[in-house]
Amino acid sequence: MNSQRMNSNSANHHDRSKHRPSPTVMVTGSSGFIGQRVIRQFSARSTSTIATYYHRLPEALPQVFPVCTDMASPELLLAPLRNVHTVIHLAWEGGLAGSLRTHQQTGSDDVRELLLPDRMSKNLSMMANLISAMEKVGNQRIVFVSAMGASRHAETPFLREKYAAELLLLNSRIKEKIILRPSIVSEAENPDDRFLRAVLRTMKMPLLYPVPRWPVPLCPIHVDDMAREIVGAAENLRDESTIVGEVCGSESYPVDEIFRMTADKFFAGQKLALKGWIGNILTPLFEREGKNEAQYRFHRLRHFLALAQMPTATLASAASSGGADSGKRASFSESLQIAPPLQKREATPTTAPA
């Protein structure tokens, strides 16, 4: 697929792109959960932005120019990268499950094996192609959104794949490399938020719900705060050539507190929380969706919990990304207060007006 081809159903986007000023930022995955917020903030700043997409066209915004590309080769990325100073890489196939194949998930602990040409996953191939194209064009800066807990010894394939992508970037010739490792990114006021839905799926029984065991508190960060961190990292000038920083919410919560707040908000009456080893065993059974389970295959609780990690000593002292002040970030509990009751939302008639 040619990276220069605009969506044929959006002639106004095509016309605007002919006369666009020299862009300064390119955002991959611009129609995704975080990407939509990022391009909105750049648009509000009147920053000329190339918004690459593949599956879904991003919303039409001033100073945002959509380009359809599948990142299948470096050559497809050369044209949209021209005149771009900073690239924000958000595109990631497979959600929290990643794109590692079965034999890659259970292979050697050496993450470097994932970087061999014949073993690269789709996400790692996209990262390699983007880096190669940026080196050819001479783009100066990249902001890569990884994940907290990414390491060669991570338990989930998603975090191992993110770590391998970090290795690709750190060994590149791009001048300025910024890696942000967020914790759980959530939109608690939205009942359809994927993290909130993962918690709610364990609460289908009328009187009780299980609570998985996890030793580390969760520090969810609101998606809008995460977008501000990304934009700040892209806009601020730095002397360092490489920055790795972890990004968390302003408050931390034990896992059972997250479950309690969710149960109190969305369900009338008291529910009994089953904790300890019993809750740990029952959680994967309670969250199963039967016939509809396939649609949630990327949003399992264990994938979210893997993002709850203790900050490492080296990253705790990393330079601030220059984004939103942590004291001004929306807390999970505050965001949850304005969520509509689940039962009322589901019972609302959806018939079209006469």
C-alpha cells in the first residue's frame, strides 16, 4: 500500500494536503486510543502534524494531515517523513497481547533473538522500518511509547516485545531518542474504557467478585494526561541524546481498592470480595465472556496487572519528560466519580427518533 495515498472517501483531506505547510511532527497510530488525544493537542497548538493510520481514518482536525500507510517497508515511509523533525511512534498491533507468535512467546529468554530478521514480529518489523526510514531522511527526534515493566525477563509477551523495540531504537543512529514507559492508561469516566471493562467482567455474579493477587499498587494515568506527557516530550528541547522515563498517575491504589471503587460505582448493594488464593484462581474464570470472549482477547486483566511495576532506581531519577505536572493529573478515583451507572447506561433505549 502506497504511504502517499490518502483515503479516497475523504476528498477534503486530499485537497488540504496539497497546500499543507512544512510539517514538524508525525504521529503513527493516530487513530488509536492515545493517538487521537495526541493529534488533538497538536492541533490545538496549531502544530502541523502528519497523522499516519492504517485501519481507521483519524478525525478531521485543523493542521492534521492523514496519510494511510501499513509501515511494511522503509520506502513507504520516506515521503511522509520529509520535513518532519519529531516522530511519535504509537502504532502497535495486537494491543496488550502484542504480535509475537506462539513459538516466540515460549522461546529463549534472550530478547535479542526476537531481533533476528527471520524471527521479527510485525511490531518489531514496523519499528525497524520506521528507524531505517528516519535514518535515511535524517529526522532528528523520536518519542516511543513503550510500557512500564518492559524488560528481557518480563512475564508477558507484550512487555518483552516492547523491550525488544526499545533495543532497536537505542541502537539506532537517530540523534534524540525519548522512551516513555507508562503504567495503565485509562479513561475511567468512560464505562467502555478497556481497563474498566476488564475489571467489570469479573463482577458478573450478583453477590461476589474475585480479586486477583498482585503485590504492587496500580498507578493508572488518564489518557489525556498521557497525551500531554507525549506532546511535552516532543516539544521540549534537550541536551541529552537518550531519555528513558516512567509515567504514572498521581495516586496509587492496591488492586483490591480499584475493584472496590469499581463495584461501589457501578453496582447497587454490597458485594463480597473474594481475595487471596481463592480470588486469584477465580479471576480468570469470572472474566471469561463465553461466546463473546474473542472480542476481549487483547484486554485481559493479567496484561493490565503486568503494567503495575515498581519504578527502577535508574528510571526513577530520569529527567522529566516535560509534560503534565504530576500534581495536576486526574486521579483514577476522581475520574471514576463522573462515570454513569452501568445498569442505567445499558438500560437506556437506543431507538432512533421518529
